[in-house]
Amino acid sequence: MQVLLRSNIKGVTKSLGTLEKKYVPNAIRNAINETLFGLRKAHPEEMKSVSEEPTTHQLAWLTKQIKQVCPV
């Protein structure tokens, strides 16, 4: 599984004012972090619904992938 993040942030920031540009990086970082934390939290529950007895390795795999993409 690969995690691919793409954006058109350069095009969006061209149309923003100076004050708005100041807050865009922080807003993007927060949105990505919240998405990945939600995914990390939901993954074990989803694995348990798909497999009767998921292994520890299966449950920890996505957490490892997320930490590589977005270390906190």
C-alpha cells in the first residue's frame, strides 16, 4: 500500500492575500494530521471487522506507514 498526497496548493495560494498565505501551511498540516490520526484510530476496528482474529502485525502495519509519511 502506498500513500500518495497531491495538492494544487500553488494555484490556490496565488489567489490569496498576505494574511491568508500566512495561515495556509498550518491549516494544511492540521488537516493532514487529523486525517492520518483518524485513519490510524479507525484501522484496528476495520481490521477486526474484516478478519476474525487480526494479528498484531496486521494491526500495527498501517500505523508504521503513517508514521513514515507524517512523523509527529
